[in-house]
Amino acid sequence: MFAITGITGNVGSEVARALLAAHRPVRAVMRDVRKVAAWAGRGCEVALADINDTAALAAAFQGAEGAFVLVPPNFDPAPGFPEAQATAAALRSALETAPPERVVYLSTIGAQATRPNLLTQHTIIEQVLGDSSIPVTFLRPAWFMENTRWDVAPARDQGVIPSFLQPLDKPVPMVATADIGRVAAELLQTTWNGRRVVELEGPHRVTPDEIAVTLAELLGRPVRMEAVPRETWESLFKSQGMQNPIPRIQMLDGFNQGWIEFERGEAGSRKGQVALETVLKTLIDEKS
């Protein structure tokens, strides 16, 4: 049996579907009791647990052949990342209390970076889980292609997309959540010893300008990217409700300056199968 956290999200649901398609038993680990019926109806065993509830997590991991661990994103962490510290401690305790045979943790590109940024939350959790006796794979995917969800409406309505990824012709490592879920399910069904890292990106790197061109073709109207001046980011993010926008700005700087990158570079990453156009078509259909 495989315990899947975050099963109601894009990645977790893809992992679960891939395992179910392979006729492997799945335990859906979720926080919201209102979503239980949908996964129970697919034949999943269900466990209710919050990612910071050590006892509930341990019960969810009990007897699992493998566990897929996905931490809910926190885009506005407090200084020093206390939330990630608490989550790391809860996860470590739960996994040691009820150790699965193996764990796949959904980390991120750049988790090895030494400069602080929003992704440091995963660095903290990797460090805490990495010296466990349980075999653990840190799956480090690139920037999610599905982040372009927020580009569809301005492209369709104004023909102009604000971009924080700059320069606009700089290729960015991106990957579809379908590829992440497929690879995570494959990893869970293999065996290994100790700690390992798997880095994953799409078939090719994508520039912001390429996103605009692809959306223009799909929407049948002119679309262009427009770089958002960096000096406006902090005030803009605060106006949107963020209390501590510095980590997010540091992350964007990391992508734009190139120091958020795979540990083994582009040549050492595993390549996915899903193209940007496929993801954008799906996102446009969602907005229709």
C-alpha cells in the first residue's frame, strides 16, 4: 500500500492515478473530510491527517510500502522559516514512528542552493529527512508549467502578460505536473538504499516569450510578455497581502540570475514528456 499526501492537489492526484492505474493500493492522506468521498470512490483507503499532526501522520504511514510526501506550499513564510522547521520535525517524527519501506519527498529545483530564498523551506526539510534510516528520494522538479495558469486571463483579455521571469528570452527549466506525478509513482515502485536525488524537467527549457507565442497561437490573438520592473516587486507583493515578500523576490532573482538550477545542471536532469502546449491547452479549457 502507498500513502499519498496532498492527494487532492495537482501533483498528488497524478501520483495516485498512476498507482491506481498500475493496480497498486493507495491510501489517500488528506486534511479535508469533505473530499474523502471522491477518493474513496476510486477505491482508495482514506486517512485524515494534517502535515503538522505527528500522530495522525504516523497513523497514515503505518504499514505503508511507500509514502509520497508533499508539503502544502507557503508563499509568505515568516522570517527564518519557522513553519518549515516545524513541518520537518513533525514529518521526521511521524516517519520514525511508523516507517514506510521508502519515501519520495517532493522537493524542488535549487534545494541545494546556499543563498536564502522561498525554496529554502525544502532545503530545511531535506536536511532533516536526509539522515533518516529510511530510504528517501528527494524528487526535485523544475518550475511548474501549471504556474502559467495565471497568464491565461491577461493573455486572453489584454494580450499582455506581466512577467517576473526575466530576461524574457532566458530559457527556464519547467515541467508539467503530469510528468512529476508519473515519475513519483515510478520511483515509489522501485527500491533503493539511503538518500538519493532525482531532478526533473520538461522536454526542453521554456522562455517567457515562448509562453506568449504559444498562448497567441492557441487563443488566436496577439500576445506578448512584459517584464515587471524589479524595483516594484516588494511594494506590489505587499499590496497583494504578503507580509514577508523578500524570500519570494530572492527566489525570482535565483531563477533570473541562474543560481537556482539543478545540482547536476540541465545535462544531468531527467526529462519529462509533456509539452508546454499541452499544459496551456488544458489551462485554457479550464478557463472557458
